Amino acid sequence: SQYTFNATSYSVMTTVVITLQAFAGMWINAFIAFVLCIAWVRKRSFNSVEKILLFLGCSRFWYLCITWVFNFLKTMYSWCFFIHPIPQIVAAIQSFSEASNVLVSACLCGFYCIKIANFRHTFFTYMKVKIDRIVPWLLLGSVLLSLVISTLSYDIAEKTLYSHFNSTTQRDSRKLSVRMDERFLPMFVTIGFVCSAAFLVAFFSALLLLFSLWRHKSNMQTNSAKNLSVDAHIKAMKSILLFLFIYSINFTQLILNMIYATKKDEHVTFVISVFQYIFPTVHSLSLILSNPKLEKTLLQTLSYLKCKVCTR
């Protein structure tokens, strides 16, 4: 009975923590998408960074929503995952939204690097001219890669459930687990390669951007430039360092998720579930605070809600 009580308390605690994180992230990303859609309706035009931010906000909103529903059903209504093809569809949709989240985040970091960084190189000069035309193709490529990963995830879920229902003894289960590991290895390699490539793009783009900003800040200090410009560059570098930190945490979470995909460890599963929501929530909040339009709208919205609460 004590074990049952502890297991129930653990499930309730996990559900509460995940729910709070998920709804905070959904609100933040829904705010980004709503503000950008209103701006698009008013202006009837979209620049490249707004396209990426809109796509990123929508993909993160659906990723957090689907992941929360997945964890909620797994905790409260686990019997749903014995109905074909609910677990396969949920795994495919979750993988698609998670992959698009990672890939579009890397595209955003690469876009900022090309637009802001100042290097006297032919490649950078060419990319600065062509980047606005390349952005739609980058988003399309992210969608196609995400579809490939979601298809692989559907196949993994299908074969995992098939092998689970056909394992009758412990000995058969061990044999099947070895076969599953061999069968799923190419799929895990593909998913790991895509996530690693996105992480490397984001990592090196952030490093190049940091180097360019630091060099420009040093030049302004030697030329006795205004302190406001220096402070702005320092703020930008802090935002990039924050992005690198949380992106590294997200990449570690993805690797752990693949490693422990076929293992049952409640403590590791809880840590993975918690860290699933840190990147799409904290990074989206930092994007709002670093964008003057989004930050101004957020402050106006919060002040309006505060006035409504005070009047009541």
C-alpha cells in the first residue's frame, strides 16, 4: 500500500509540474503568434524574422499542447495507449512538433548570425543579400525533415507495440529487446543526426555572433562611442549566452529521451519530462523581451490585465 501511495503521489506531482510548465509555455507562444498575426493583418506584409518567429511560436504551441496531452493520458488514462493507432499517431505528431521546434530554432539563430554578424567574407556577403529569399526554403526544409522524423517515430511506435504484445515470457522479451535495438538503430541514428546538425548550426552561429558583437563592442569602446550602444551589445551577448545554455539543455534532453526510450526509469522520465518544456518556454520568453514590438505589447497586456483585476 505504501508503494502504491508513493507511486500515486509521484504521478500527481509529475502531472502538476508538467501542467504548470506546459500552460505557461503555451500562453507565451500563443501570445507571440497572436501578436504577429495581428501585425500581418494590419501591414499585409511579413519580413523574414517575423515569418520565422510566427512559425516557431505556432510549432512550439502545438508541441507543448500535444506533449502535455500525451503525458496526461499516459498518467491518468494509460489504457488509451492500448488502442490502435492512438500511441503511434501521438508519437508521430509529438516527434513532428519537437523536430520542427529544434530545426526552426536553429534557423532563427543562423538568420540572426547572418543578419547581425559583420565578417568580411564572400560567403557572408552573399548570404546577407540572399537570406530573405532563403528563409521560406529553410522553413519548408524544416517541415520536410520533421515529416521524415515523424514517420520514423510512427514506425518505431508500431514495432514497439507489436513486439510488446508478442512477448510472452521474460526470455522472449530479452530476445525481442535485442532485435528491437538492432532494428531501431538506423532510425535513432537518423533522428540523432538531424538533432545534432541543428545543434551544431545553432551553436556555431551563436559563437560567430558572439565574436562579432564582442569585436564591435571593443571597437566602440576604443572609439569612445556612446555607452548606450555598448550596453545594447552586452544585452545581446547575454541573450545569446542564455540561448546557448538552454539549447544545450534541450539537446541533452533529446539524447536522454532517445537513450531511455525503451527503458522504464521513473526518475529519469520525470527529469526528461520537466526539461522538455524549459527550452520552448524560456527561449520564447527571451525572444519576447528582446523584440521591442513584442515586449511593448506584452507590457501593455499585463498592465491592462492588472487594471482589470484592480477594478474588480
